[in-house]
Amino acid sequence: MPLVKVFARAGMNKAIPLVALQSKLCEIWGTKPETTKLMLSRVEDWTSDHKEDCYIDIRAYGKSERTRDFVLEGMKKVQNAFAEFDLVANVRLETYDGEKYFHVPP
């Protein structure tokens, strides 16, 4: 789970403890801090029917052990990790195929 984008409204005054959340996400997904980056973006507003404090967008390498059920259970655990800090999280996760993936610049 290398990239976790955390979006929050600019006017929200709840703390978002990225380092503590990174540690929890590493436990959930079995990854290391060196490969699990959390980035916080404050936005003016968004459209949503949910009552979330944060919108979480996770992009992860698609491994065979990351089945749909495994990922869905992990997403619930991510929501619970945010809830431990009194944050309601709406979580989205996207996997990519490592054999077909590239990025530029390298």
C-alpha cells in the first residue's frame, strides 16, 4: 500500500496525525514506513452524501494475496484506524498490475 492520499476540508479543525496513522496502516497491510506514504491535502470543499471528515484514496500494487475480500477487510480496518482519532474516513482503494505499470520520471 505505497500511496495514501488523505483529503480533508481546509476548515476542519480536527487533528490528522499522519505518523500515527502511517504506523497503523503499516500494521494493517503488512508494509513498512519506507513504502507507505501518507500525503495530506486540504481542500476547499467536495461533493459527498457521506458525513466524512476525510476522503482516503489508496493506490496499491495488486498482489495475488490481496484478494477482493482481503482488501475489503483492510479498508474496514483503515476506517477503524481513523476512527481511533475521532475521524470519519471514506476509503477508496485502487490496485495496479505491477507488470504493466510504469511511471515517469523514474
